[in-house]
Amino acid sequence: MDSSLSVNVYNHILEMILRLELSGGEKIPEEKIAKKFGVSRTPIREALRRLNEAGIVRLYPRRFAEVAVFDEEIIKNIGLTRVSLDKLAVELVILNGSNAEFEELEEIARRCILYSMDGDKYNSVKTDSEFHLAIARLSKNKILYDILDGIHMKVRLIQMNIDKTQTDLDKHLELHMPIVEAIKNRDADLAVKLAQQHLITFYGLEKNSIVNRI
């Protein structure tokens, strides 16, 4: 099997899920995908195995695979995890990042806003994840980055499904710029406060008793 074809199959299924062409709980149309790419079920099942490991597909061996559904408890737990890990990422990026790398963060933040202004939710959400993962990557802590990278595919699916107005999305993404400015000024207290509030508001954690101790 051509490895590039396997990658194409994986990316096709991923796009179908993240663009909401398949709804939560809906079965993955394996036969249809096999016909589209002219392949056997083998590369499709390998792609589904990887997506199951990423947490956005539920795999039932020898039966079927379906798009994952995240209930309110799972979403809040992901939010709490991000509040804690993003705090560490921000502190480390200020400690270990360079001024040139901070310009990279600013460019990603600007792209988020442009996609949002165009009403492009898919790319707004994708670039939002890129922004937060860039902070983790530039923190120079690979273990932290790998953990957050494993979370963010689920984050993207949650963001695509959450019923936010365009105004809400615009406000959410515009908060990246103050975070970048605080990072560029190496103001760790302010940067952490802004980054945490950014997530607390999005995940509705304002009244959560744990988040105030993170």
C-alpha cells in the first residue's frame, strides 16, 4: 500500500469529522471511502485505529466505527486540564522563548482573527489550536507539547460542535493578541491570567471550585 495513499485516507476521514460532515455518533462510511480511494478496508481501518487513539472516533472491532460524542463532563475535564497545562506552557515560553519566536505567535494570532472575520469557522478553530500548540512547542518542553498535542484534536472537534455565535468566536480569538503582548513583555503573571481566563470563559468554568486553585 502506498504510504501517501494511506495518509490521504486518514486526512480525508479526519476532515470529514472536523468539518462536521459526519455528526457525533454517526457511523464512518467505510465502504464509501474505500470506493472513493479505490482501496481495501485495510488502510481505512488503520486510519480509524489512529483516530480512535486520538479520541475522536469510537472503534468497535469487527463491527463499525463512529464519530465520538463528548458529554458536558468530558468537555469540562478537558477544559480543566488545559487551564493547568496552558498555565505551565505560558510560564515556560516566557522563560525559554525568543523575541523572534514571539513574533511567530503574533502572526498565528493575526491569522486567527482574519479567518474569524471571514466567517471561516473551520480554519479559525484549526488556527486557534495552532496558536496554543505553538506556545507549548516554543516552551521547549517536549513532554508538555506531546500531551497538549494529544488533546487538541479533541479540542478542535469540541469547538466545531459548540454552538457559539460568530460574535462569541470573534471575542474568543481576539483574546490571543493581549496574551501575545503579555508574553512579548515577559509579564508572566498577566500572560497566565489572560490565558487562563481565555479558557475558563470558553469552557464555562467560572463557578468551578477547582479552577481557582490552579
